[in-house]
Amino acid sequence: MDDHGSQTLTFDAADALDTPEAQAELLADALASGDAKVVNAVLGMIARATGPDGNPTLSTLMAIVRSAGLKLSAAA
């Protein structure tokens, strides 16, 4: 049996959200889902991508969006 070590790597999807475009695309998809849990999870990922304590609340939503260079919109 070959022992190449048993290291476990930590993966955080927020690491892939390194551009405002990637963040906007994911947030748009989350908003389109209409699922509050999905939107919340995505906002958390965007917050982690833009700051170390990424745990957004509604009161910090606009600050996160603004700091990421994004805009929220709604459509009927």
C-alpha cells in the first residue's frame, strides 16, 4: 500500500469569486432562484470573497454589494 500522505484540502467556493463579474453572475442566479436560503448562502460566499468575516446580515447587504462593485435590481 502506497502512503502518499492523507492531507485534506479545504475548499471554499468563495475563493473562485475573485471578480465582480463572477460575483454578480452568481448573485443573479441566486436571486433568480427565488430561494432565500440560496441567496443567503451566495451573499455569504461573496462576503467571504471580499472580507475575512463573511457573515452578512440584511443590515450589511448594501455595504457588501457596494464593496464588491455590484448592484442589486428587481424585475417583474
